Amino acid sequence: MRRAFLGEFEELVLLVVAACTTDAYGVTIWEEIQQQTGRSITMSAVHATLYRLEEKGFLSSTMGGATAERGGRRKRFFTLTALSVRALNDIQEMRSRLWQAIPPGKFQLIGG
């Protein structure tokens, strides 16, 4: 199987979708990324990333029902796919191995 690589922002989006306890859609994902990272990001950056991840097979989406609060517009809800779960697990394992490989005291030696 070919390994798929994710950019940092793509990884953040997938992690937020995974962490959502309610339906994950553009606004909730946008708010959570900003809250967790302290970054100011645009909604369009989130939507572009969501659609790109869906095209790559990392997310699937369904349309919710129309609501009065949105003027009858429907929300698109995103969920992880098996591919994204494998990719996130691979990333976590790789990062863990790299952190484990850092010799004890290494950060103190360079003032970190």
C-alpha cells in the first residue's frame, strides 16, 4: 500500500475531526483549531483542507438537514475514514519513536 503523507494543517484538521464529540462541520472544526493552536486561521483554509482531505480519501461527508438558524442551508458533516485512522496512528507512532530517540539531557545541552 502506498503511504500517504499529510501536511501539518491537514493533520490538525483530522485530529480535530477525531476529537469532536458532536458532528464535525466547518465552523466547529475552525473554532477548535483556533482554540487549540492559538492561531488565527480563515474559514476558507479549513474548508479547502476538508475538501482536499475528502478527495484524498481521508474524510467522508454527509449533508445534514436544513435548519432555520442557517436560513435553510444544510451543514456538511465530516467523519474519518479507515485511511485517515491508519495515517494518524502511523504519524503518532513515528513521532513517538522520534521523541524516544532523543538522548536524555539533549535539550538541556542546547538551552531548551
